[in-house]
Amino acid sequence: MVFKKLLGALGVGGPSVDTVLQPDPALPGGRLSGEVRLRGGGTDVTVEQISLLLVARVEVEGHDEEHDSTVVLERFTVGGGFRLAEDAEHTVPFTVTLPWETPVTQLNGQPLGPVLGIRTELEVAGARDKGDLDALVVGPLPAQEAILEAFGQLGYGFKSADLELGHIRGTGQRLPCYQEIEIVPPAGQAHAVNEIEVTFLAAPDGLEVVIEADKRAGLFSEGHDTVHRFTTSHHAVPQADRNAEVDAWLQQVIGAHASHAAPYPYAQGGHHHDDHHHRSGPGTGAVVAGVAAGAAVGVVGGMVAAEVIDEIGDAFEGDDEGEGGEEE
């Protein structure tokens, strides 16, 4: 058994930990299973608590520039209250339920760009130590995948995806950050809109879909953003019906004369993002949801999915002390 990280804050000769997650991608609102494997150090210790932290790399917009930070999205207590003998091995199995708004990191086996991880934290003799960090792969819910498939079948292409710190007003958002999936319009819509940003806010009873259109400037008007909120069901429906649903949303968001018109008064929303900014990342231009099957849609150009996973741990290095939202 190989342990990835010694618990340095507990001193030389302290216990070590290795957390193993289920091999299959998790789902928003779904269960995540695995086990925490401990090995005792040079002395007997009492493990008071074992916690798993769901962490994410998010973009934070400052006064002068934007930067990345690590945010704790959820904390789970999975064990504790036992004696770990010198050099002994102890395994703690766990099953936890992820938040419904957990960002999607993978689509059709390809990384989208957002970086999530599970950080294992041990509390021994009053000292808290951040141990193992494991990459977490999250796939889309069926409704999310069907909606992205609809965008693809309507001719839209994937550009990039990221996580942004802040809340979208007028929604039921619970996490401290939200995911934006940026897609570009087909040629027939290029005159009206630069790009579409889609945010999914899932809940047990349905799915909120926030769509923002970055409209082009017309001859006598300035470009502007329009934000609309729609709701849909988790229930499976024929893909043709999903396509029609998404097409109707787009008609409201873009409008017949998007280069000149203000947001339509009959739209369901109109809520603007808090602390919102646009990011024009280096997307591959691949069509959403496998319409161009086999094409890499990760925002890290030229990297295959396995290499992205290998680098995930490094993305969090050096930011251990800067994790926001950690304390309960």
C-alpha cells in the first residue's frame, strides 16, 4: 500500500493517509464512494475526526486583475473517534452525497477545464492536517447532457468552461461559485451574438438554466449582455423535444433583431451576475456534446484527458493556506 502524503503538521513519525475514490465519474447530486486508508506512525494516536473537503479552483475578479483561488464547496465528516496504533493500517469506507450544483468537469470522456478535488483532512490531538488530494471527475446529469447536445445539434460550438466566484441574482444558487460554459453561435447567428454563456443550477426538483448572450454592437447601438433564466425538468424527454426547448430559449435570448433590441420583456429572467466578467479562453471550437465525436474539448490545448488528471494535484499546490469558505 502506497501512501501519498505524510501528515507533516502532526510531526515526524506521524500517521500517513491515502484516499481512494470510486473510478467512475460522479454526478451532481449523486453519491461519491471510496475509502480513506491510514497507516500509523511511530506512536499510537487517537484520530478524532476524518473530513473530506470538496475543493475547486475558481476565478476571482479583483480591482486590477483576476486570479485563481481554491474554494471549499462542501465538507463531509466520514469518520473518527478511534485509536490508530503504531504502524497499524486502518481503512474507513465512505459514501457521501455531492451538492446538486457540483460543477461538471468532463463531457463525453473529455475534460472541460474546471478543476475539482477531494482533500482529506485528519484531526489528531487537536491538530488539523490537510493530507491527500485526489482529482474528482464529475460528469453531467442526463438533462444537462441533453441540453448541451441540443446546442450542438443547433450548430453551436464549445469554446471554454470555467468557474467564477460569486452569485447569480434571482436564482436559487447555493454554492459560492458558478460554472460558465461558453459556446459560439453558428454562422447564421454570428451577426447577432458573439457567444452564449450557459450556467446550470441543479436542484432535486429540477434544473435552472441561466443563459447569457453577449450581443454584438449594431450600427447605431452599443453591444450589451442579456441574461435570462429558464427552468426545466430532470425527466427524460425525446432529444427532438429538448432541441425545440433550447431553440425557444435562444429565440428569447437573442431575439429577431439582436443587434439593436433590448432584452425581450417576455423573457423569464433578466438577472445579471454578481462580480461577473468575461473570459475568452483558447477553446478548440469543437461542437458541444460529441457532435464532433472524438475531438478534444479541454481548454488545455493538446493535452489528453489522462494528462489533465495527472496535473490536477499541481493546480492546487501552493494554495493550501488560501482556501476560502473552509470553516463551518
